[in-house]
Amino acid sequence: MFSKAFFYSFTAIALLLCTSVYAAGNITIVNADSPGEGLNDQTAATPVTGNPGTTVGQQRLNVYNAAAQFWANRLNNQVPIRVLANMDPLSCSASSGVLASAGPRTFAINFPNAPVANTVYPIALVQELSNTPGAANSYELAATFNSSVGTPNCLSGGAWSYVIGIAPVTGISLYTTAIHEIAHGLGFLTLVNQNGFRASNGISFYNDTYMLNLVDDSSGTRWTSMSNAQRAASSISNDLAWDGATVNAALSAFSAGQSPNGRAKIFSPSSYQSGSSVSHFDTSYTPNEIMEPYDTGDLPESALSNALMCDIGWVCATTPVAPVIPVVPIPAAVTLISPSGTITDTTPTYTWNAVSGASDYVLSVQNNSSGTAAITTTYSASAAGCSSGSGICSITPTTALTAYDQYQWSITSENSAGQAPQSTPKSFTIIQPPAQPASNSLSVSGGTYTDKVEVSWGSESNATFYEAYRCTSSLVSSCVQIYSGSATAYNDTAAQTGVTYYYRTKACNTAGCSSYSVSKFGYKAYVIVPILLDYLLEEE
Ligand SMILES: [Zn+2]
């Protein structure tokens, strides 16, 4: 979880300085799922409270976007944060399972404006405090949610609920789960391990910003003053607490959850629970806290978790902005234009009608002859020349298809809200003219017949008809066509007696004809005229 990335990120941050200013409260979800699954699941869904999505994937993405907005409104972050999100099967049984896993992508220390020296901060917070945006296409958080939840072998008692908002739901709220997981990625976690060791870059050990606030409630000793063994003992003491100014101030709103010494209790059961111990609030809060390690019944509250974010270094909004749920409509399905039918190009250009609101188009080309996928590529609308959302999109992939095979293709339009249904597919077959006929396939009679020159040839692959030519020399410029048809022989009765001709053929199909075959010569025999003996005898 925390190894070499630590050191490299520190170096990268020190070199990158930028003074750009961004819109406040900027957390976006990057959909990492493949077409048709997870966040792109096309299964039809009925809209639920707060969530107008009409497919399962669209509803899931709406929930993630709303959860991202939840924290953006509270942290008021200036530097964009991107969350790489997907939905895949995670470990699970019928009675228990992992709902999701998430965390910061990396960490750094001693960056510009670091609040405490030699202390590890999650990368989203590093970038915010140093006003240093991540590279384009990078992301600061990763979150995977369990797509199996609610199936017979995975928490069969409750499926995901896609209701947006903190409200009673049937099943397990993906919304509160997503808020919880994003919080971990924003820094709600310690890097101290079960044995009390702090974060290391392989050379030294460092405090992390979360553990700065941890304290043994009874003794008042902070984790920063403890040995590894003492921290390990504290993490299973049931006596671990948080001592940070903002959390301390927010604690009075809770009727339970305070430690004996009036601090916020941190989850530290006597048996260490990997992934849960230390990096969550205790389960004893009333009302329930959203950063408790598991659901303990009542609806969760986020005030304390929000306060904790301020204690670890986020510059929190003084008054949370009212949540705005951005709902981007999924684009309409695409209508294809070409190719279809019979074509000759092995790298055809695909064209279709643009649809409004599509950011990308997924081209899928299937080889029906071999039953394999030939091309699956996502193109941005601008790459397809139709970013305006109208007109014709056009793409020419460089992947060469196989001549004489049959293909089916389709386009799926998509944007941040999800994918449209796939377009009605079109099919095409690539046909190319046959190859030059084999040199030994042509046979021409030479003096065998007096009434014709017999020309015959073998059949050629991919040919549906043939052309035969009579030439007066070996030059093709002297050739005239004497036959076109599906037969493989022709009797040239129009050849003049006593003249030697050169014959050639071409193999043809609807895509055109091959080049000329090599020539073979042939001729008609003279007619032998019998001389009458009677005539000769008259002279006697
Ligand atoms: Zn958690």
C-alpha cells in the first residue's frame, strides 16, 4: 500500500509548480469500467429517489458523481481531484463481504506549503495545499465497489440501493458507501501498520497526517510519542481516541461516541481488524457516523468525518454548499452510415451520424467469419471530427481487416453519465479482385483443329467469372476480349486460318479482374484440299 511510490511522488511534487486557479469544489469520477459492465451496465432500471438514471450503470454513475459532489461541497478544493472508479466482483460470501475498497493513489512529504514537515499526506491533499494539479489523465483516488452485492453468494440479504441522499433505503446504500470510500481516499486512514510501524520510503519512517491526531485516551500519550510496540498495543486497546481541534469542537452534537476523557473514539477493538482498525471512528456513535467501519443501524451522520478532514489538513468550507446533483443525460444511440454490403478496402472508413452530448464513441468491429473481435476502440468525438454533436463522424482505423471475410460493426456513444445502447449494426464483406491466374492454368490448341482454336483455363480462387483475350503479339496492347463468362473454356472460331495468336485470360469477381495471365500461342490448322486425279488424267 505504501512503498516506493512515496519517494517518487515526493520528487515529482517538488518539481511541479503551477499557479493555475480552478473552480472550487472539484472532484470528478473517472469511469474505469469496460463497455457493458459495472458503471456501463446497460440493464434497464427504474428511476429511484434522487436518481433519474434509466440503466443500472447510469444510476451507479449518478450515485458516484453525487458522492464526489458531497465531498467537493465540503472540502471546497481548488485543485481538481479525480477518482478512478469501477464496479467489479470483490471477495464475498452470503453473509459477509467487502462492499468496496478505496484509497489515495499515492502520498508525499515536504511539499510546498506542507503543514507539518517530514509528515506523509495523501496526494489529493498534497496537490491542494501546494496548488499543484496532477498530470492530465492522472488520478488521485481509486475506488472499487463490489458488483456482486445482492447476488445469492454475496450478501444475499440486500442488493445495492441507488437512491441518492441520506435516507432509509431497501438494501445497502451505494451513496453512503461511496461517500465513505471517497473519504478514505481523501486521507481518512493511517499508514501505521498492525505492528505499529509508520510509513516508510525504504530509508526512513515518517508520521502520517492522520496519526498526528491519535491519542491513547487513558494515558493521554500521542501516537507520535509512542514506540512501534506501544502503537500496536494502542491500536487494540479499545482506548484509542482522536484529539484534533475541529473534531473536538464538533463532538458535542453526539450523544454517544465520546471517550471517557471526552474525545472522539477511534475504532480499536481487541482483535485487530485489517482495513478497519484505527482508520475508522468507533461503532458507538449516536447518531451513527458515516466513517464507522460498518453499518450499525441508524442513518449515518457526516459532521464528525467532515471535521476530521479539517484536522488532517484540508481547508474546509466554513458553510457546506448545498449539494447539487449533476445529472448528465446519456447520449442517444447512434445511426450508422457506412460501410455496408460489399467493399474492397481492408482499412475502411467508418461513418455515422453524430449525437448530441456524446464525448466518446466506441467502435466495435466483429469478424463474423472467424467469430473474433477485430477492433474495439474508443474515439473522442473530436477525434471523429464531430465534437459539435451534429454532422457526420468519421474514423479510419489503421488495423487491416482480412479480405473475403464478413464483418459486423456498431458504434456506442457515451459520456460521463454512461453509455447509450449500441447502434443497430451494419455488415460488410471485403472483396478484392482475384490474383493473376497461375502460369500453368492456360491451355491453347496449336493446329489441332481447322475450325477453331480451343482455349481453356483452370478455375481461380475468389473468381466468379473469367475473361479471355486474343492478342496479335505478346504485347497486351494488341489484345481484344473474345469471351466473358463463368465457363473455363472458349472455342475461338473467329481466328483466321494460318495466323498465330497469343491468348491470355483474367480471373474476375464483383470487385474487378486480375491482371492478364501469361500468354500462350495457338492457331487453326489449314484445310487440306484434295487434288482430283481425273483432272490430271485429261492431259493424256
Ligand atoms: Zn472504511
